[in-house]
Amino acid sequence: MEKVTFDADGVTLAGLLYRPSGPIDSPLPAVVVAGSWTSVKEQMPGLYAERLAEHGFVTLAFDFTGYGESGGEPRDVESPSRKVLDLHHAVTFLSAIDGVDSARVASLGICAGAAFTAVHAAGDKRIRAAAMVAPGLQDGELARLALGGDESFEQHLARGRKARARYEATGEIEYVTAVSDTDPTAAMYGPFTYYLDSHRGGIPQYGNRFALMAWSEWLTFEPVPSADDIDIPVLIVHSKTAAIPEGAQRFAARLPMPPELVWLDDRSQFDFYDQEPTVTESVSLVANFLDRHR
């Protein structure tokens, strides 16, 4: 593993670049890995990048603009449009790495990372194939259901627009805790143990902070329709007992080319992030799929 940096519209992004061990006789296929909502590269994206490198891929996990070790202001703003642009720059960087075959670059998105991966793949023809693990794919209806209905959705949207207006008028950013099992004002309130356990995702690099103004963009972000414009092979690995399985089904139904859709039994969303045997099974499925579409 090598720590790297690269440019994204004048912002320096920080990444972890993984290479397979052993001698390299010819340029290798590569994978850009995007993690979940509010995540940093040392969490699930780094784990999947490391494990895929063991299967012969050069891989990149990185901090999006305003997160972790990457530059960019304002900080901790969950902006889908910015993250999609960052993925474009990550592919540019990875394609130019010594030992990478620029004609064989794929993408992997985990949870919300799959949403960014989907929109990016729909518009970046350099991507050879796309894999999605426990994808958080939403449309307008599913976004409302995820927040408990229309009233809660509109309240979050109004709060986000108010915070956005305040930022634009004064430069002040309103933050709440990103994940909490004790603070009901947190963006994700509930038993989200992965982000809170110091032995799992609750690592020092994770800021656990959410800019309220992000609601105004996030809640109007609909990755499901992007399936209409994806004309490359797609793998979806999910579970009916994980988050938003219906979103994956709606997305799959809209793809012009039927995807490979694998359902793993009785897995929680967070099992896919770092728990065995789920991670090994998911990595093996992704590696096998990408091997067939190199």
C-alpha cells in the first residue's frame, strides 16, 4: 500500500493505492473504490481495495473532497455531485499509474458509494465494468420512505435549505453528529454500531460530522434513473435484509444490459462493511466478475 495524492479541480485528494504483490509482467486492471455515506478511505473502501489487490488488481480508495486527509472546503458536506466529480478525477489518476492498463479500469461502490458509482459510470465511458456491494440506491419515493414518510422528508429538506441559505449568506456551517445511538438530532440516529465501535469503523480518521446543508442536495439525489444510461456490465451484491433492497431491484430493472444480481441471505448492511464471511464472499464475487470483464 502506498499513500498518494491527486488533483481534483484544484483540490488535493488523498488516497491509498494498493498493488498486488509479486512481479508484474504486463499492465494490470484497476479498480476505484467508493465507500459509504460520510466514510473515509480507512474504513470499508480501504478494506475492499486491499482485498481486491490480493486478486490481482491495482486499487484506489480515497477521501472525497472535504473528508479525511483530502483538501477542500467546506468540510463534511455530503454532496453527491462533488463526489461524482471526484470519482472522475480518481479514474484519471489511476489510469495514469505505472503498471495500470488504462483500458481496463472498473469501479466498485459500497452502500452510498454505489450511488455515486452508478451516476459516474453513466457518464464516464472509461469505466469498463461497475460492481456494487450493499448498494444504497434511491429514487424520490424511496428517499421519502427512508426518512419515515413525506412529513419527515419535507422537514429534513427544509432544514437543509435553511442551512444552505445561512452558509451562502454568512459562510457559517451548521453541523450535527453524523452517527449516534443516543443523540436524536444525528443525521443517522440508531444502532449503527459499525461507525461507533473503535474496533470497526469508529476510527480516529472518521470525523462523524454532518453538515446540515447537505440535506438539500442529498434528498433530491436520485441515482436509480442513471441506470438508463449505463451500457457496461454491472454486478450487484446485496441482501434482502440489508438497506434499501428495493432500490437495487429498481435500478437493476432499468439497466439496458441485465446485471448480475446476487442476493446473500440474512446479512445486515454493516455485515458487508467489515464482517466475515460476508466480506470474503463479496470480494470473491466482485473479483470473479471483474476477471470476466477485464
